[in-house]
Amino acid sequence: MAKTALIAAVVVIVVIIAGVAAYYAVHKSKGEKCIRVGTSPDFPPFEYVAKNGSIVGFDMDLIKLALHKAGYKCVKIVSMDFDSLIPALQQGKIDVIAAGMTITPEREKVVAFTIPYWEVDQAVIVSKTSNFRPAKLEDLAGKTVGVETGTTASDYLKKYVKEHKVDIKIKEYSSYVLAVQDLVNGRIDAVMLDVPVAKMFTKKYPVIIAFVVKTGEKYGFAVRKNDTELLNKLNTALKEIMNSPEWNKLVEKYFGS
Ligand code: GLN
């Protein structure tokens, strides 16, 4: 009798210990899960490769800050072409996209966006050393314009060409850096890209902004559609950051004169 009671007591204790251990294992691993942030670091000042080789920028600081506020301690940056970001998110290779990505109805069909954190228009840039000075989209007729694959600039130009039946040759690049290099080398006539990035390129390369097309695009971070917990936490953190002095500090750091 005493022996049975002893065995029963031991079994109960073992079960309790196993239960507690399992609970902690699950919660600990949850807390330590690394969030993989996908980006395409060819888009200064939002994301670019610093001299020491690390990926930095406004988006990188903002998403890290937001994720830390949301309780995610481990954040890993994963670099790839812009066009690969949405498929990578869908395939579970990354958990968040932070890439100056415009919130569009087409993208919203496949991913979930956070609240917007930035607004931009599109710029057309040309080489300083050429004498090509377009003032509007029609002036690009007969010319070759570079864009990055999968971007809103690419979609906008394609749609414009189709609707207005103008002969603009669109050349797609895997990265805006490559497009701007071709522009500088005289292989193409113009590049269309987001205004703040165009401005940064005018500081680094002999290019100038010829004109701006008002598109009023808004950037958001993207997560998988079923990742509602992550999305809600990110939105709460973003609202908090945007209403705090941290926001002004971040803006000053990357956009300050
Ligand atoms: N904002 C543009 C888009 O979403 C370009 C983004 C980028 O090239 N990183 O398509």
C-alpha cells in the first residue's frame, strides 16, 4: 500500500516537472524566436550597405526599434532583390519586409501591410553630363528609362506607355544602383524612382532630378496575411514611435540636412 502511494507520488511529481519544463521550453523559444527582416539594400536612405558592409538605413532602424518595442529581441536582416521579397515572405523565408515598399491594392492581396510610415512621389532622374532635360513623361518618348523590377515605378511607366501609346523603352534592373550606374555611363537616358532615393543618388552620382510625378505612395512594412499577432504588435509599436521624440531623431538622422 505504502509502496503504491510512493509510486503514485513519484509519477505525479514527474508529470508536474515535465509539464513545467515543457511550458518554459515553449515560452522561452517563443521569446527568443528570431524575426527575419527582408530588405533590398540599394535604396538609400531607407536601406543601403554601409562602408563596413552592414545593412543600415531609416527602415532598418525603424523596424528594429518597432520589433524590440513589440518584444522581439532577436532580429536578423536578410538581403535580396526587391522583386524576391514578397515570394520570400510567402514561402516563410523571411517574416517581415522592410524595403520602402509602397502599399498597393495588388500587394495587399498577398501580404498584410502595417500602418503607413512614409509618403513619396516618383522622380525622373537624368545624367548631369548629358543635355537631355525632360520636363514631363511625354518628353521620354523615344528614350530608354531604367527602373527596378517589381517596383511601382516599373508598373507606373508600363501603364503609362500602354495608355498613351508612347514609345518609351523600359529597361528593368535587379537593383536601382545598377540602373543609376547605367545612367551615369550613358547606356540609358533616365531612371524613374522614389523621390527621397533620387535625392540621395544626386548626392552620390552626377545625376539630377528632371521632374517629379505626383503618385502619393505610402510605405508600409509587410508581414504574412495570417501573422496577425505580429502585425498588431508592429502597428502598436509604430504608433508609439511615431508619436515620440524617437521619430524626430530617426528622421533627422537620415533626412536631416
Ligand atoms: N516604393 C517602391 C515600390 O514599392 C520602390 C521600392 C524599392 O525599390 N525598394 O515599388
